[in-house]
Amino acid sequence: MDPDSAGIANGLTWPGPFSWSVEVPDLDEDLDDINIEINQLGPQIEKLKPEMQRLKPEMERLKSQMECLQKQLSGKLRASPPRRASLTQGRDQLRQEHQLETDYLRLRAFPFAKAVAEFIEGHERVYVVEQNRDAQMHSLLRLDVDDDCVAKLRRVRHYNGLPVDARSLTDSIVSQEGVK
């Protein structure tokens, strides 16, 4: 149908053996409806403002409690790190076989303590040992530290379904260090 005789139908059609058409909505009518709805919402929003002001002190109190709980939990939540024995044995292998001295920092909670950023700043390279495919801890560290520390972070991922072993850690680090 061509309501204004302009040669364009009120809808789109596709010629050919398989015809279809799409109704094109009247945008002017839709905009009018939207404006009416917005105008009707204005007074309702104004009615809610006093209630929002009344709740503001309660929201601040809850926010303060949440921050206090986060401080109390800091250092007490455990991510599931690789087994400490494997890391210790891997560090021993690096020292004995390749003369590579290493330091160790166990991540215990997120958000990270300041000591984590200080540890990264104090080292040329930091290997983040993880037992998952997506390197989630590495990603969280990248978001948390300064840009100049991000380049220091390296991944050591072990996600084959078996417990992490020292040899896998040692081989990955040696490979990344370019040591033979």
C-alpha cells in the first residue's frame, strides 16, 4: 500500500519467488508515546526523592559496615593456591639446577594488600602460578597494579586436571627465562 502516492509502500517488500514484507512503524507516533511516558514519570520520580533522602543515612551506614568487614576479612580469605610443597620444590629445582634465586609471596585475598604491589615493584619479573586455564589471578593483578608493574607479570598456568607438580613449574619458568 502506498498511502502518500510517493511510490514507496508503507512497508518493505522483497521481490522474487519468496516474498516477505516488514511493517515499518510510524516513528512520529512512537516518539509521541515515549514523550508522554517520560512526562508521566516525572512526578513519580519527584515523589520518590524524599524517600531516597530518608534512606541515604542508612545506605551510608551499610556502606561503612561493608568496608569494615572487608578490612576484617583481608588476609583471611584463601584463594586456592597451588600446593605450597610443589612451589617450594620448584624453587629448590630452579636454584640447584639453574642457579636462579626466587622469592615467594602467597596471595591470600582480593582486594590485594599493599604488600602485593610492593613485592611486584621490588622484582624484575613476577611469575603468577595458577591452576586454571583463564589465569584469573594474573588478570586481577593486572587490573590492580600500576601500568609499569603489569609488564613484570608472567603467567605459569597448570590446568590439565592433575595437581600441580614442581617439574611443570620449573620447566615453564626456565622456558620463559630462556635458560638452558
